[in-house]
Amino acid sequence: MKLTAYPLTLRQLQYALAVAETRSFRRAAERCHVSQPALSAQLAQLEAVLGTTPGTRSPPRPGDRGRRGSCCSG
């Protein structure tokens, strides 16, 4: 059985989850303890690998503050 290396990382998936949960790149970056440009760059790489934008770049809904917690710590 041949194992194939996937060009994406667990960290990129955690960042995408944080953006989806908070609906904000800024809040997701704060939650993951990285700068917003670093988070955006990782998500751009993930989008390139997937060949699509996974719905993370939509505008926030009125009154949506996101959830508390941290998927990126530890």
C-alpha cells in the first residue's frame, strides 16, 4: 500500500474551522494566536490545494459574534 502525502496541514484545517465558527478572519486569528495575514496566507494555500474557496470568505451576518473557545490552542 502506497501512502500519499497530502499538501495540506491540520493547522490549515483548524484555521478554516476557526474562521467558520467566528465568521471573522480577525477573530479567528486572535483565537488561534496568529496574525491575520498569517491566517489568510494559510487559508489561501488550503484553497489552492482544494481548488475552491470553502465558504470562508463570506460577509458576517448581522449580530453574529461567533463562538467562544479555541480550536487552535494546545
